[in-house]
Amino acid sequence: MDRRIWLLWLHSDDKAVNRLMAQGVIAMRRGAFERAFERFDEITRRAPDFAEGWNKRATVLYMMGRHRESVADVQHVLNLEPRHYGALSGLGMILVTLGREEAALEWLHRALEVNPYLDGIRHLADEIGERLKGKRI
């Protein structure tokens, strides 16, 4: 089921956008983050209502260490598709990187509410929850 959802998210009715998406994903997998960013950025200009263009751009921004920009793109994704569990969990992971574990935990739990089968996210949320238990008064 998860794979089918991702395939739906990745598909646009615009062939040029689909081509850019494929090029961006390949570039990202190869570590060519600037090239990937250019492709995803073009998608957001051509198809501003296509949530996955924003999500992929957020992902590559995160990989480039541009965390605050990544957060802004994730928020855009969630405005377009509030149940996008990839974006919800991605925001949680960005917040972990920024040292904001309490906020991160909230977003990770939101992702798990939408898709309870995210085992890696559940494990991360459990780890953070255990760490935070010791900090709470």
C-alpha cells in the first residue's frame, strides 16, 4: 500500500513535470544535490499545487544542510496535503537535527497517526520519548 501511495504522490498530469521529477530523483540518489534542487525548484514553479515537488525540494534542501528552507517547503507540502506522512516525518527529522526534540516528537507522532506502519519513525519516536522522560519534571 505504501508503495502505491508514493507512486500516486510522484505522478503529475504534466509530462514535463514527471520528467523533471525523474531527473531530480536520479540526481538526488547520485548525490548531485544542486542538480536535484534545480529540477525540484523548476517543478514548484511549473506546478505550485503539486505537493510532491515541494516535498522533494524539502528533502534535497535537508540533505544540503539548508534546514530552515526545508522546513518552509515541508509546511507548503502540508498545506497542500495534510496527510503526507513523508512530510510529517520529514519535519520531525529536521527538528531532531535542529535539537528541538519535543517538537520533533509531536510531528513524528502525527506521521504515525496517518501511517502506523512507519517502523523507523516509530523507533525514532520511542528513542526520543525515552530521552525526554528524563528531562521532564
